[in-house]
Amino acid sequence: MGIYWPSRRTPTNNPKALVLDMDGVLIDSEALHKSTKRQALRSAGIEVDETVFSRYIGRSDRVMITDVAKIHGLSEDGIEAILAEKDRLYALGQRDLRPVPGAIDFVYWAYRKYRLAIATSATAQNRKCALASLGMTSLFEVAIDSSFIVHPKPSPEVFEKAIARMEMAPSDCWIIEDALNGVAAAREVPCFTVALTTSFGESELLRAGADVVVDQFNEIQTLLREACA
């Protein structure tokens, strides 16, 4: 466990708001997303290599499934059928999802000190169900999901909209991410970006542009306490 800095360390600012991704940050859902996308694509006769899934972590289901399905010559109707099947399978498994260790305690701690927003590539339904299952719905004053945006991660749009809804400056916010695409999006805002090693290793996340990488939420608390000292 630890805190990992790049060779050229970015000075930390004292934030007024935290913007969190959801899948892989708050809820341990990446494995379910992958397995249900694999099953849905397989139902259309499409097999997907593991490296393809890794490349799309942090991006929306629609982006990945559309890209893969078009390579295999599927029509728009075929793509919509795969997306519907993925949503159906995910809904069946969603009730068994668990929070990322330390996430609930961290959010309740942060709620007393910072303004909080969610910025996720998830659908509105998945976002609402996940936050409700974690008992966090009322803790985030802003929640932006795929229904609010045109350009998914690695575009910064989802983060920009969350920050704009809070009427904050990017320099007053930290973004907490777990995926390479999410880190790339956060860097474009630009915001100070903390990456959790729930989906990728520290070296990959630092190469993607994270300002700092941590293994656990209590290490983010340490960073925040140091920033306001």
C-alpha cells in the first residue's frame, strides 16, 4: 500500500470540491461490466480479446459495443440489441455488487468537508441504482452520467459539466479516477487528479497523467489533510 508520485511532482492545491468517478472508484463493478459485455457480444456471435476490454475501461458501454460491433459489420439495430442485452444482464448482477474498500467511509468523511460530485460513464439507471445501493444518493450535490453528455471519456466533457454545475473553478477541484481514459479526461479539464489502483497499476496511471496514485482511500484522506495543513 502506498502513495506514488511522478518524477516531477505537481504541487497540491487545497480543494473545495471533489469529483469522483463511480465504477472502479466507489463500486467494484468492472468485472461485472466486462462479463456482461462479453456475454452480450457473444450472443451476437462476437468474441472479444482481453486487451480490448482493458482499452475501454472508463468508457461507456455504447462506445465499446458500437466500435466492436461495427468492425464485425453489425447494423444499428444489431448494436441496440447487444446494448439491451448487456443492460439486462448487468441489472441481474447489480444487486450483488460491493463497494470498493474504504469508499463509503471516505465519502461520508468527505461530505462533511467538501462539495461532492459524481462524473461517470455509466447510464442514468446504473448510476442511480449504484448510489442507492451504497446509501450515497443524497451525499452528491451533482451527478453527471452518460445521459448528460455527447462525448464520453477520454473527452473531459463529463468532468467539465460536473464542475460547471457546481459553479466551481477546475483549480478548486480534485478528480478521483481509476481508469486510464478517466485520467486522460481529467487532465484535459485540467484538475489535480488522484488515481486509485483498483483497475490499473501505478506506473500505467502515472504515465496516463495522474498527479498522484494511491492504493487506498485512507491515503487520499492523508493527501487532503496535508493539502489543507
